[in-house]
Amino acid sequence: MPSTASKLVSLNLAGSSIDLTRQICDIESVSGNETALADAIEQALVGYAHLEIIRDGDTVVARTNLGRAQRVVIAGHIDTVPLNENLPTRFETIDGVEYLWGRGTVDMKAGVAVQLKLAVELTEPGVDITWMWYDHEEVSGDLNGLGRLAGNRPDLFAGDFAILGEPTNSRVEGGCNGNLRVDVRTVGLRAHSARAWVGENAIHKAAPILGLLAAYQPREVEVEGLVYREGLNAVGISGGVAGNVIPDECIVHVNYRFAPSRNADEAEAHVRELFAGFDVVVVDKAEGARPGLNAPLAQQFLAAVGGEPMPKYGWTDVARFSALGVPAVNYGPGDPLKAHADDERVAVEQITDCEDGLRSWLAASTR
């Protein structure tokens, strides 16, 4: 049989954003398998005269070149975490609320569907728009399609404001926390467990590390009017050789989510100070992003869609735009608490709310 990636699946962009969400979700695109969906998106956009289409791997870019005074970049990732018997999608009603259930409905194919529909229908927006749909967001940062595109085509990131379609319950969430992962290592001496006194148990030596983590009080930090909650947690522990051997190594895997008041180097210094005397190895670190709500376009966008802005507690690709000097916010349908969940589902009303908010602002902005 031909592979999923070899099949060309058609998308119907003429229907509702709810129908389009279902179409996109039913094209399985777990990280590393985005080609079929990228092909479908690219094919669906061909023929729209107001859009220039650019392909980079499994990332698809569509942009207007109308000579507007300002440009907005709007992006969304097309990959998902692995399935767990949650495709194909289905509609369900809970407590009178209609949902679309299935993998990717929240994170973040509903947002992608809204973006695609607006990309083809807004032929005369008030600003020029660069739309980006990218691969490999849910895996290691070195594979991220947006990062690859920034290296290959940095010119495409030029803009006055950026919106990332991460799930926010169709509310504006500014900036994002930074993300640091470290391994804290202890070393011992192997011995037969029947003669443990001649060895040194590395797992036992990890007890002070766990004690520090259990006692740690994470900060709540106000940054430009938004309060970010930090978190420092053990997310894994590894060690041990065999059932009759005293272990000579133990590694506690620690994740630190830090407010954008700190940069990544400052976050690393804080963790190293906390675990002074232990071997600390940085596995991954990513800068956070300040809220970005002071920019004029951000203020106009916030006024157009309404509601009080909130902080984004997780790390998102708004940080990539922030690092390039482009203020960026998160805005998309779906409850973040349902992202990656086995019962992942998006309220269909949020899909249309997000579409209406973006449409009204993009059609009228700066005119």
C-alpha cells in the first residue's frame, strides 16, 4: 500500500472553519509525518492570485504583497503529538456545549483552519499578511520548521506584529515563559547489593536533590502588567544497573519554566546556584518572550477582539518572533488544558469566535 505521505488529500476551503478543522484533523500528521497535510495545504492555496506561495520542507508560507504600510505574520503548526485512538474526529455535546473531539482539534488545527480560511478569503486586508503553517513543533527544537524557515528565509519574518494560533480559549495571551531542562547527576560506586557497604549508592545521594525540589517555592512575576507563574519540577529520574548491584549513577531530570523577566542564561545560573555541589548539565534551553502588548498593532488587535489579556505559561514560538524584534501574542481556539489530552476537544463556538475576531481586525486594521 502507498504511504500516507504519498496520498494527495484535497481540502475544501469553501465550507465553514468548523468543517475545515475536521478535514485537517482527519489528515493524521504526528510530528515527522506532516507531508500529506502540507501537500494538501499547498495544493488548496494554488490559484489564489493575491497569495504568493512558498514551500520549505513541510512548511507552507502564503503572503500578500499589496504594498500596505504594515505587515502582520500569522503562524500555526500543523503537527500533533501521537494518537491514542482519538481519530477520526467526531462531534459531541457536553452540558449543552458542542465540541469537535479528536487529536489536534485544540493543538492546534482549529487555529490552522481559521487561518487557512481567512488567507484565501481576505483578498484586500488592511495590512499585508504573511501566513505560515509549519512542521515539527511538538518535538525537539532543533527540528522545528519555524526555526528552519528562519534560517533559510529570514526575510519572511519581517513584520510589525505576529500572532501565533496556539490554543488560548480565543483570548489574547501575551508572551510566554522560558523553558530550561537540566540533568542533575550524582555519582557513586558499584558493588554487590549483598555487600552494599563497600559501594556508594548514587540513587540515595539524589535524595537532597528531590528535597530541594519539593521545598522550592516558584515565583509569580509581573511583567508589563501580566503575572507569569514559574515552575521547577523533577520530570524524570533514571539510575540503576541490576537488581543486585549498587548503582554508581543517578540522574534527576529537571524542568524549569521561568518568567520572561529572566533570560535563559539567568535561568541557568539560578538553577546551578540552587543545585550547587551537584553536576548539572543543560539539556535544552529556550528564551521566553515578553508580552509584546505595548506595540500599536497589538493594542489595536486587543481592542478589536476584546477581553483582558492573559500570560502564556508554556513556551511557544512567539519567542522566535520576540527574539527577532517582532512583538507577538498567542491567539487561537481551544482550551490549553485539553492540548495533548486523550479527550482533546474544542468548543465549535470558539472556532467561529476566533475567526470573527481575526477577520474583523485584519479587514479593517490601520485603514
